[in-house]
Amino acid sequence: MRLNLKDFLNENQDPGAVERIAERLSGILMAGEDAVYIAVQKMPAVTISPDCVALTSKRVIFFRPKHLGLSMEFQDYLWKDLSASHLKEEIFGAVFSVTTIYGVTDKVDYLPKAQARKLYTIAQEQEEIQREWRRERDLEEKRAAAGGVTVTSGPGPAQPGQETPVVPRPAAIDPLETLQKLKALLDNGLISQNDYDQKKAEILTRM
């Protein structure tokens, strides 16, 4: 899939650098993954092959050209594996960094401040999505543990533009079936008539 360069030149990014990164980025996008933003390093001196940061709907990707741009090294981090993002503005540009839940930190410095702020804003939005997803997963696991139900791992939180996955709920208990079981217990002498009448009244109030 070829990316539209105009979508990534909103904060005066270097068109040449964006074009090079977009070409490589389009070749590594996963199924259902969309490119969201590209920021380009701008050092005080002339930068022939600047580092870049690309944000997608699923990852943060750091691109670092090597050997005067003849080769490219990149490191990617899934949003669900990130614990925090950081922005530090300095005299010459800004530093954008991310920290994973495993304690790994990665960064790019000398980013134009407008681009770094955009990176940080998008990252903060993603952090909120991930926190909410983790909170819901924790609640589901606690409910499952309390009810003896096994929860299978889902694909992760929904990304912008995608439908929110539906988590199956335990089937509701059939009150008629419960009454039949209670009647069987009464007939077999396992509960008293008084116990049966009390339970029957409770069930009927919920129907």
C-alpha cells in the first residue's frame, strides 16, 4: 500500500525524508494497520540522513538511517507494550521517548517542537486507550476467577476506526431449570419444604 505523502507534511516535515520513510513504512505495515504520523529529526547542523519516528494504529517505529542513508535500522514497539511516553523540549528542538512495560526506553532527539508535540499527543491518546483496555481485562479476569470461568486473551483494544470487540458474557441461568432442580431436591428429601418455598419465591421475583 502506497502512502499519500501529503498526509504527513502537516508540521513542515522534510519532504525528502518523509518520502524515504513512507516507502519503507508501507512495506512493513501489518494487516489492518494504518500509518498515522511521521516526525523527522532536524539537527542544528545539516542533517543528511535524519532519524524519524512513525506512529501507526498499532506501533511506534523508530527509523535510523545508516551509512549515509544507504541502509536503515528500525525498532518498533506495540502500543500495548508501552507504559509511558515522554516529551522534553530543549533549546534546539525536543526529545520524544517511550518506555515499555519491560523497562526498555527508546528516543529520538532534535525533533522540531511542533512535530514532537504531535507525537506526544497521539501517544497520550493511545496510553489512555491501553489503560482502559487493561482495566477492562482486569475486571473480566476478576469476574472469571469469581465465577470459575476461563477468559481467553483477546486481540487487544480497538484502534481508531475499528469496531470494539465484543467480549462473550456467561449465559444467564434459566429460572425454570433452577425450579426443576429444586423440585427434584425436594422430592428426593434433600431439602425441606420450607427451603423449597423460600428458594422458589426468590426465583419467581427475578422472573
